[in-house]
Amino acid sequence: MKDIIRDRLNKMEDLEQRSMLKNLMTGVFLNLVEYQETLNKQIEQRVFDEVENQEGKYDIHITLIDREDYDPIHEFLRPMLVSDLDNQTLNISGVAELVRNGGELPLFSMFLEMDTRLIWELILSERVFKGTMITNAGTYPLYFKLQQNLSYLHEIEKLYQSFMLNGMNWRTINLPYLYKFVNCVLIGGDGEPAKHEEVKEIVVLLEEYEVYKRSGVIPLWNLERINQRNTGFPMPAIDRINFEHTLSLRHEGIEHGYLVDASEADVRYILRSEDRLVIVTSCNESGEWGLVKIIKPSMTNLTHFPYPVFTNRRKEQFAVRLAENKGQIIRSKAEILRIVNSLESAEGIELVEIQIHDSMKKGTEFGNTSSLTYPLNPFVSDGIRTDHGKPIMKLGFKLEAKDRGRFPEFLEVDVLSFIVAEIQRCFPDYRCEGEYL
């Protein structure tokens, strides 16, 4: 409305009339317009707040950093594995025994800035790479092969189990880096170092893949495992069989998300409020409970990472909140578009094509090996459906040229896999596969 008034005023050639109309509008009409706009915003906010957004407290953020550059007092990011911060020491007797008797010994992990599919092909080829162990007495040739590092993926699966225990909706985690970590496995060597020798360095040469190798890089996420003792004594539950253990969240901060980290046998169910958790359990004694604290992001001007921070956060929209609250999926193209457009990480990636294919084509399985994307929730199963016989949903995406610089090229397929995995989670009757057109 203000733009319309401004446009009409600018088109009046009579300056005296323009001045009179401007004074009239400023004194009366604009105040009425602003009052109406304020009321409209209050009504909009009231409707928006009726759909509670608990999901926003459970957004996961992931990035990478060099081990030496990690800030232990960072605002919200923590190492996925605390052991990544430890100085790794090599037991030279273990190396000597393997060189003497044979076998395999994982020594350390590294990050490869490559397409994930190429990394898998390299691992499956079981190619042998040369290396060198440098000690205070000399050098010894070693031989290595690469093996996928599953330790970080196991952490994701543990987090999924915590979500299920707490009755929270699981959303795919955007983890484009984690499938690119590999273990360097010692498989042999020439010469046997003495026990008194001190290992100074072990170097692995990946030949043509050397330019993609990044050592000393560790993943960070906004998750921290803490312990907290229940406040007061356990109180009898309403069923008069179990007991309620109350955990106050005010000391840790009510703006964060919390999950109870316990076994399924220990917990009957969990009640949530803004500032506390109530754990209903058969245990009648006070004690400490493990919690998974999902820290709310807090960026400062000093925050800088060599790799982009990825998140599974959704855009703050009423339709997104309503869909998450109702938990009902409409089987339509519009619903798929809504899912894609709701993801922050899908900015600049446009869904342009959807095709449905039979899973069996001329007696052979179709689509399984031709997929550019890969599944991110292999541990999620409903126990009813199997992949065999499912129709193939081929999703064609377009990455805008102006948005290609938002993340490195070697992560393009991994980000697409996250988007497809979210669609797959909502459409379990199909096997979803994505590609760039």
C-alpha cells in the first residue's frame, strides 16, 4: 500500500496538490495502514506459533577442521569422536610383528577430496600403495591398502537409536564428508625395526590420488554427550508401577535440544517440557542419566572453517511446520517439491524431472547400479518393505551455475544424495535415485 501511495504522489505534476495530498496521507492514512500491517503480522505470528517447532532444536550441523586448528572452547561445534583429539602413538612392536608374520593393522585415517563413488571403487579394487616408516635409526618400506572408515557412520547410527528411544522424528543428516574418510591399513613391509627404535613419521603415497589426500582432518558437529543427575527423589508414576526421574535443563540451557542416552530396557517413555525432562522408568533409585545435547548454533565473527558447514535444517515456513507436526505425506509431485524447497542445503538446486520406472526391466534389475546418489539411512528399516520389486523414482535436478560456488565440486553428489535421502524417507514405497541433468 505504501508503494502505491508513493507511486501516485510521484506522478502528480502539480506540486501544491502533491504537498497537500502528502500531508493528508502522512497525517491520517499512513498511520492507519501501518496499524493494519501490525495487526496482520500479529495474527500471522499467532497462527505460526500454534504449530510448535520442536524440530528446530534438533538440527545437526557438520563440518571439517584440521586437528591442530580446533578450538576447544568453540561456541557449538565438538569433535564427533573425542579420541580424534588424542595424539596417536604407534606401537612399533605391532608393526614389527605384522611385517614378520603377516596380517592387517589399521594405523590411521585420512580424508580424500574426491567423489564418493570413486573412493568406493578405489577401496573395492584393494590396490596396494607404498609407504615409508621413518625411525631414529633409518627408514623401512611399508605396504598399505585403503579401507572405509566406519567409525563416524556408527556415531550416526547411535544417534538414530537415541532419536527412536526419545520418540523424536528422525531426519536425514547432511553428512557429505563422512563417506570420504578412509583407513590406511598396513599389510606388509620390508625390514624389521628393532624394539628400541622410535617412530618419527609414517608416510603413505597414494600416487595419482596424492593430490586429494588430507591428513589430520577431523569432523565436527553440534552434539555433546553429558551426564546429569536427577533432581530430588524419583516420584511414583501415574501407573503406580514405574517412577518419574526429573532432569532440569536450565543449567545447560533450555535453548538446546536434549535426548536421553540410555538403553531401551531402562526407559518406558519420556515427557518433555520447556525446561525439564521427565524419564519414566522402573528404576526407583536416584542416579546419573546420560544425555545427548544438540547445541544451538551460535556463529561469531571469529568463526571460520576451511570447509563449509552443512546442516539438515529446514527453512522457517508455516507449511514446513504444519507438515512436520501432522506427519502425513501427500503422494504428489507438489509434495516432493515442498520437501526439496524446505531444505536449506537445497538452495540453488532445482527439481526439474520425476520419472517412475519398473524395478524389473526385461528380467534384469533396473536402476540399482546406475544411480548417481547413494543411501544415507541404511540403518533405517520398517521391517515390512524390502527393496526388491519397488518402483524406481528417478529424480532429475539442475544445479544453477550461479550457485556452484556454494560448496566444492567434489561434494555435489553428496549434497544431492542428502536431498534424495529425505525424499526417500517420505516415500518408502519407492526406491529413489537422483541425478544432475
